Amino acid sequence: MGRQGSPKSSHPSSLNFDASFGLNESQLRWAELLQNGDPSIGRRIAGGGHICDKGISIKGLKYSTCKAAWSGKKQKWWFLRHIRSTLFTLILMSFLYLLDSLLYSIFDPTLVENSLTSRNSYDEPKEIDTEYVNQDKGPVMYPQLLNMASVSLAEQELDPKISKFWNEPYPQAAKWKPCADASAKRAGTVNNHTGFIMVSANGGLNQQRVAVCNAVAVAYLLNATLVIPKFLYSNVWKDPSQFGDIYQEDTFRNTLKHDINIVKELPSRLKLINLELVGSLVTDADLAKEATPDEYIKNILPILLRNGVVHFLGFGNRLGFDPLPAELQRLRCKCNFHALKFVPKIQKTGSLLLKRIRKHDTAMSVLDKQLIGSFVSSAPSEQHFAAESSAKYLALHLRFEVDMVAYSMCDFGGGDNERRELEAYREEHFPLLLERLKKTKPISPIELRKMGRCPLTPEEAALVLAGLGFNRGTYIYLAGSQIYGGKSRIFPISGLYPNLVTKEDLLSLDELAPFQNFSSQLAALDFIACAASDVFAMTDSGSQLSSLVSGFRTYYGGGNAPILRPSKKRLAAILQENSTITWRNFASRVRKMIEEGQRVHARSYGRSIYRQPRCKECMCRQP
């Protein structure tokens, strides 16, 4: 029998080794002569002639095929006499062949690899690799599960079913109503201030949003006047946008005017002060993360009273959530959900984006109204109702940018090229991380994944959606298009869900032109598309955009704005069984994981009110 994948060998196979393996035509002929004898011997005996063939060279040794036309008796005597020579020749040939193969494998190892692969092809099936890289389709870590997902989606096309995850599973969610702006204004103190607070917020759109709301609460706490916050330019985000480029300043001031004073800039007399020299410049190093109100009163208020101004440089997550007076919590909710409205330029393009996603004019809804203001349609049209069932869309926030991937220290199936690329990125952007890692015992990528510390890949997100029963025709809006690995990394999800779009797909170059080089403004468009979606799915619950969008949907969603929030640790445990788990078992465990994350409950102690506004300071619960 010939080797698998090649025609069956026509050469004799009764030798105790594969004579055809690696031999050329002349060598094969010589092997036949050694095994079966020269087929012309009988003719030579009959004719009594003396025939001499040309010599044959094997591995550099010369062998002669010259033979005399002997009688049968002499032929037998010759064979017995030369049997030792024949055996020696066979052994020498085998040794030379093995030596030649060994030398060849050193200089061309692919020969050995290919031959091993060929031989293994008819051995017992080996276990499927869980990681491989296809140059056209990018890294794939779970090929068997992807195949099963593809089959499941194909079966759904023959027997269409609507996933239950399009709807909020718990009716209790509708009992929570927005009311952060319903509290009575603070009387008699709003015009009396201790000084001015300046804030320079770092990070991207969502980190800056949190910083602004915290600054409002601190100004209230210290009875100070807040200067419209400034946004620091970051080499990572590379966006020069300021507060007025993203949010409506007048709406911000008017919404909070009964709570704090807000001015556009410092008085002239204070602009000339060297804030660092007089000790009014406060950095993150001077203030603990998630500081308490007592720390602000003890450490910041004396500076404010002495110099009349305090500048928080790089101010971000510097105010804790608990314990905190109820009025401060309420004010942070009021700022986040009521005072921060996107400027008309962003709202207008956001409205256009929603129309393109839904393929019709948007209908009036509380979520839409809060996101795009006057650009929302004033009344639903017949076209809307006709297309409503087919116009639903799922928004997916894939937190898989290169900074997130590199910082995680995880492996994502990209092989040596990926590891070298991410190492180079860490050396350039995260030198402090590398220094810290040198002083600690390293954690293997496998352990990091088990601990739930690895960002979910697009492939893993696709498997979750398929497990939840979203059919192949599901319209998916992908928030953020700078996915590490580009289109090849996206392939596993776009292959299962071809209706995958980004804002770059839906808006023309001219429509996107006003936002180019302004990453925060582009992020605002993603915020609108995610918050207004029929279902919002995230891959990293710790990301600021996912947290803020989730909170916004909880606050204004009316109890029917479902959120899909996977547990990375639990999902890693499920995926670890990828080579043995059945699709039914996988889908069942994924559904259970998501359902448990959708349970309705009040905000837990210490949790962010921006993400979980279900608390008495932000929302009112009806009986």
C-alpha cells in the first residue's frame, strides 16, 4: 500500500523496509535486482551469451551488473558463495541511505516534518491543535468550537428561532426610574464660595467624563466654584478636544446652577499666580485613589482657603463611592446622566449613524432623546413600524486594542510574531510595567487566562453570541474599529456574522471628516450607537465605555435595555474544555453565565454609581 495522499506504489513491497522511500529510478531498479534477481538471467542462460550491463552508481559507490551466462548449477554455487557480499551490500546501502537522510534533514528539516506528517496521516487521529495561525484568516484558538458554532447557525437558518436575549429577562428592572435631578436645590450657599477649583482631566472620553462628575462633587463638598474642566492631551489618545468640543457648556452650567457655581475661566487676579510655587497644584501623587470626603476637607480645603485656588492635575478616579454623603452621590448622578450632553455636531452625526444602522428614521424614545436631543424624530413613521422587527441591532464593544492586549501579558494564539510585536510595544509604552515584572514571579499566560485577566478576543465574543442563540443574520454594530490584528483578527466573528458594521462602514469620508484626529469625538459616536442599541454586549466589564454605557441604559432604558456581560473567568473555564465539550453543553453554560449577570439588584457597597445607578441617590424604585 502506498503512502496516504499519493498513488499506490508500483514497486514490490515484500522487503522488510520501504524500498521506494526516497529512492530514484535507478536505485529502485537495483533494489528489484537484489530482491528478485535479474529478469534477463533466464534469457542469458538459454543463449549462453555473456552480457554486460552498464554499472549503476548508488550513493557514490559503483556496482557492476556484468554477468556471465552460467549454468543453473554454477549459478546456485555463485549465489551461495556471494551471499555474504549480497547481505553486506544491503546493509551498506541502508546505512548510507540513513546517513544521507540525516544529513539532508539537518539542512532541510521540512523533509522530515513532511515525511512524519505523511506517515502520521494513516496512524490514529491526533488531537486537534487549539492554537494555530492562518495567514489569511488570522489566529484561531478554538477551531473545533468555531466549526460547531457555524453548524449551529446554519441549522438555525433552516429552523429560525429568535434569541430570548433580545429582551430584558427580569420585569423588576422596569420598577427603577430616573430621579437624580428631582432633589431640592441647596439653599443659601451656592453663591458663597471658598475659592476656585480647576481640573485637568486625563485619559479618553469616558475617563474624562468620570473626572468631570467627580470634580462637580468635590466643588460641592468644598463649597467652591468650578472652572470648566480642561482635557489634557495624551500621546495615547492624541486628541486636542476640549470640554466645549464634546459637551454643551451652557447645558452643563444651567443643569447644575442650583448646586454649584461654574465659570469658564479664572478671574484675572488668579491667572498670574504660579500655582506650583504656592502649593496649589495637586497631582495624583498628592491624593489617594478613591479618597474620602474627609481627606479633601483635611488636605485640600486649607490650600483653597489660603490661596483661593486649587488645580487638580490629571484628576481622575480620586473620589471614592462609599462611604459618601447622599447629596454627593446624587450630584454625581445628576452630572453624568443630565448635565453632560453631546454638542449638536456629535448629536447630528450620531442620529445619522442610528438611522443607517436601523435602516429607518429613529422613533422617539427616552434613550434616543437623551443621546441625540432634538435630532431624534418627533414621531414614529409607518416605515418604522414596518421595519421594527427586522431593524433590531446588537452593539458589541470589543476591548481588544493593542494597549489592552499588550498590557495583559496574555497569549492570543499569534505565535512568535505576536509575542515579539507585543513585547516591542510594551518596551515602548509600558516600561514601568516591565520593571515591575522583573521584581515579581511571572504568571504564565495559561494561568492569566484561567484567572480571567485576559481580554476576550473577537473569536471568543463570536462563540458567546452564537451560544446565546443570535442567528447568522443578526445586525451587529462594532464599537471601536482599531482592533489589534485588524481584519484577520476579526475574521472569526465576521465569518459567523456577516452583518458586522462599524461607523467607518456606515458613514462616508465626508461625514467622518469633522471627527478625524479627534478620538474622543469618534468615541462619542460609539457611545451613542451602543447606548441606543436593542442589546448591548461587552467583552470587558472593567472598561469605562462599557461601564458608562451600561449605566446609561440602566438609567434611561425603562427596564428594557438588556446588557450581556460575560464573566471572563467563567468563560475561560468553559473554553478550556474546547476539544471535548459538545455544542449543546457549551451553549447551556454560556446562557447560564449571561443570565446570572443580568439579575436586577441595587448597587452594591463600593460599586460605581456610573455603572450601577440603581440606588436611592440616583433612581427611585416603585413598589
